[in-house]
Amino acid sequence: MPIAPPSTPRPAPAPAPALPEIPPAPASPSAPPEIRPVAPAPVSPPPAFRLPTDPLFPRQWDLRAIRLPEAWVLSRGGPVTVAVLDTGYVASPELTGRVVNGYDFVSDPRRSGDGTGRDADASGVGEYAYHAEVVANLIAAAHDGRGMAGINPQARVVQVRVAGTDGQIDVPDLVDGMKWAAGLPVSGAPLNPHPARLLNLSLFADFIPLTGCDRRVQAAIDAVTAKGALVVAGAANDGANSAGYSPAGCRNVLTVTSVTEQGTRPGYANWGASVALGAPGGEVGHGIPASSLSGPGGERSPNGTSFAAPHATGVASLLLGVRPKLSPALLRTYLTGTATRFPGGQCDPLPERSCGAGTLNAEAALRTALGSSLGK
Ligand SMILES: [Ca+2]
């Protein structure tokens, strides 16, 4: 459902209620001087939304669609650590001082583009390097009057490289990258000094059949969940049932598919019972605007479930900013339980092509978290 643009004028403040007349005090020699009631100063209602000044923000329809301007009135974010498992580190000026060049888990030197296997430099290489940069910027870009506005402008991002220069991902690299991101030990790599509470996986594992969750990926998801980290995954872009994909089809994953600005499923977006909710992923010609160093004019507007998932990750980080001890299960409950109903109750005319609980609603999720002391 389209959301009213933030330029909608606010209702005028209600006039102050008339004060009841106070009967005169009985006259007596010791009576204090008569006190006349003073009309209170008119009270302005709290602002209904907060609008960043970043020049790309007026085109960031995706943020309005999930009610972030309303959510930012409740919280402007917090220093929550988020891992982005993707194409690797880019020194985005939107994340200065808040992005970590984590670890490069790409084992195969033929696909790493840096001449070696695993190493401590997670720098992105090649034509897909922008992918991790855009995902991280969507989650955490600064509200600094430049470029775009991110969802949690105080979040810290650890870039973990799991995709080769070909954009593909091998299961052992993904599994070790997930464990490392959450702070679990991985043979051959030092412990992650910045363990993440949220793992954004805008990807699926390649080189395996798309017939269900890979048991190695499931084991890694279960381990990081037990460590207290929520795994958020994109549903993938094949217009197919996401149950066949890893991690989208795995248990303990918040699987996110794309919706359009109108809250419906674009044809590319995967669907089905393993999808938890929808978030803006855009369409060709109406993508998700984002800052990108390598993009023309320092920006690009890609579309896909890769760019839907970080909306849920970013909002989950807002929840952790106000309730730092929320479990992965409660984060999931808050994000799905407050989702905006799809138009007519479903994202697609075919009921089996379902998109989960509805469209992500940052304001409602944050209100629900703030309404309880759970996780405080
Ligand atoms: Ca910015």
C-alpha cells in the first residue's frame, strides 16, 4: 500500500482546552492574594517523522515504504554490529569509521581475483564488488547531508568476503564466513574481534543443487543462532519457490523477498512458505537508490532480493539499538508480527506464491520493541 508522502502537511495543533473557572476564595483577613490561572503555552505535538537532508533521500522511496521517517522519531539507531557476507570490503565514505575490512573466505585462488586463497584482506574485487557496498550502505549509510540515508546511521558493518570475482559462493566458504562473523572459531583464521548480532546474506550458495537447504549451511545457521545472531537472507531472484535455496530455504533464517513500491511481488522475486516477509527490492527502472563509489555520479539503483534483505537487517539493528538483548527468535517475531498487510492480503494473485507476513514496517516494529522491556 503506498504510504502518504512525507510532504503531507501535519494537522494544526489542537487549541488548548478552556480552563474551568475557579471559584473565588472566601474572604478572610489571612487569605492569600488571589491567584489567577495562567493560560498554558500552546504545546506543539511531537514531529510525526524525521527527514534526513541527504540529497538522495527524496528518491529513496523504499525507506518511506517501510515507514522509516516515522521510525526515526522513535530511535535514530545505535552502534549495533552487523556482518555483511557478500562480495567484500569497499571503503564507502558513507561508513567512515564504522566499517571493518573483515576476512576473505574465498578459498579458490582461481575465483578470488587476488592471487591467493583465504586471507585477512576482505577487499572486494571485480565487477560485482559494488554489491556488498550497496548492501552495507542500505543498512548503515550516514545521515550526513551527502549521498543517501541509511536505515541505522550508527550501525557498524563487518565486511566478510564469501563471493568470488564471478559472484559465486562455495558452501565451505559461506559456512566458515558465517561462523567467523558471529564470533565462533574457524580453523586458520583469527577470532573476529567484532562479532556481529546480525548476519546479512544477500546471496545463495552455488555449486549445489537447488533442491533444499544444504545440511552444512543449516548447521552453521544453527550454530550462529545459538550464539545469539539472527541470519537474514534474500529469497533469490528466480521467480521460484525459495525452499530449494540455501540459506533462504533453511530453518532459523529470516528470509526476505522483494516487493514493489505498491507492495506486490515483482516477477523475479522468489516466494513460498520459507519466506518470512517482503521488503522493497524494486524492479527494473524503479530500483533501490543507493550511494556507490563505483556507480555513475556516485550512486546506482539496483533491484533484487539482495536489496530487500538489508532493509530487514537494518530495521533489526534499530530494534537491537533500543533492546540490545533481544534474541533472534524475538527479533523475528517483532519484524513479522508488525508487517504491513499486502494489498488485498496477498503479494501475488496466486496464493501459493506467498511472501510471508506482509511488508516490513520499521515504525510498528520499533514501537512494539519499545512497548516491552524484553531484551532491555
Ligand atoms: Ca549519506
